[in-house]
Amino acid sequence: MKLTLLPENRVIEFDPAAMPFSEHGKKTSILDVCLNHGAHLEHACGGSCACTTCHVIVKSGDEHLSPMDDDEADRLDMAPGLTLHSRLGCQAVMSGDITVEIPNWNRNYVSEGGGSMNLGAAIPPPKV
Ligand code: FES
């Protein structure tokens, strides 16, 4: 499957069966895919549908995302810049190719390496 992130136009190709769960958001969600590939999407609540920092706008492939449940819809209502194609990256589970735009107000938090400004490294440090 393929996840394209705009405006960077970064394409992440992955095999969902071979991808480990990042422990953030739902398995194979947009956030899970991003964190597994070092593409940071802010996720202040850790992917538990309790914030809106993982808000993305789906540009193509809506039909390849899980249906929105009531929890996601209620949370999204609070997101700045809400559109008809808005989703929460931690809740929208991929089943095919999609392209999403990370809104510029969330992009300010984007950093390389998959870390979160609120939660630290996306991949937990090895246990000693
Ligand atoms: S990370 Fe908080 S709602 Fe998605």
C-alpha cells in the first residue's frame, strides 16, 4: 500500500502484514504508518482520539479508509480548519492507497525522525 504525504509529496510504500504496530493510534492507521517510517505526524494524546493534532485532509483514497466512528467525528468537530475530507490520523485505518495533506497549522510541529514534541521519540528506546 502507499501513503502519500503532502505538501512534501513523500511516498511511503509498505506491506501492512509486515509492519509492526507503533502502539500509537489504531493499527495500520495513518499515524501508525507514519511513525513506522519516521514520518512525523503530531499526536499529542498518543493516538487515543483525545486531541486533534493528528488532523489530516484526505486528498484521494477516502474509500480506502475505515469509516469514521462517533468518537472520531465528535473529536474532529473541535479541529481547526475542518473540511469534508478531514480525518484523525490515529483513527483512520488504511486498506489501500491514499494521499493526505498535513494542514500547515500541524506542520509546524513536524520534525524528522518520528519524534513528538509532546511524547518524545516515536520508537521507544531499548529496554536495559
Ligand atoms: S493523536 Fe490525538 S486524536 Fe489522534
